[in-house]
Amino acid sequence: MALTAEREILNARVQVHDALGNSLLSIRRFLVNGGTEAEKKELTDRLALGVLFLKNDRPAAERDEYELMLETAAQLGVRVSVTGALPQSAPSKHILATAIHECFTNTLRHAHGDELRVEITQDGDFIEAVFTNNGEQPQGEITEKGGLVSLRALTEQAGGTMTIRFAPAYAVVIRLPKEGDYAI
């Protein structure tokens, strides 16, 4: 259990490091080449997210993952509404907290929305989480990169599946084996 916690902390640090590094490189390109106001806002939002993680007064390992993700989303102007029971045991809790982070980030960055909806249902031996938002719908097929690739790997490593749906609206769907206790 301690090894898993240490690995999750290391993964979180690597993600924050990579995100801040990418933000700084993007800012440099923007300063050298210029850009639109929309690009400037995206850069500002991405940098603000990284700074929020760094400024946190309690280490991430001591904070509830859902609490941290919901606070961060709210501070960036994204409302997250959850319907159903969120799993409270590992690895499901970590995977869905990671999914909330990835989906609210993509809601801001790509869909230009301000609301993320998470619908949790239980089906036999599985829990299903469907993530949708109120932003612009993708105009074509999504190429998974960065966060979505990592989320898929994390989900599959736990014996689950991740699907990206385009109809009736864009959604990320995660199915995980049911385990442990659940809380609303």
C-alpha cells in the first residue's frame, strides 16, 4: 500500500512538472511569435492550474483526491456536478479523481466550457463513470495524447476500460471493476 501511495505521489509530481514545463515552453513561443487572445487565455489557465497545485497548503498525499480536484476546478471557474456514488477505495478513487482532473482541464482548454458533469452508475460487478461537459463539441475524431493516454493506461492497468463516445454528445466513459465502499 505504501509503495502504491509513493508511486501515485511521484506520478502526480511528474504530471505537474510536465504540465508546467509545457506551459513555460508555450509561453516562450507566444512571447516570441505572438498569438491570439484565446491562445493567451489558454496559456494563462494552464499556468494557473499548475500554480494552484504548487501553492496547496497541504501536501497532495494528505488531501482527499476528490476534494482537491473539485476545489481546483472551482478555482478555475469549472463547476463539477456528480450524480451517483464515487468509489472511496483504491485504485478506483485515484482513477476517477484523475479522470475528473483530465476532463475539467479539457473542458476549459479544448471545449471552452465551464461545467463538467460526472454520472456514476453501478452495473453488476462494474462501476461506470460518464464525463460530459457544456462546451463546444469536437469537430472530428479525438487524437488521444498526454492526459487521455495516461488515463487510459491507468484505467486498463486496473482491469477497466475507457471509451470516447461522440454520440449523442462527446463523453469519456470509464468502466472499472466494483470494489470497496462508496460514498455520495
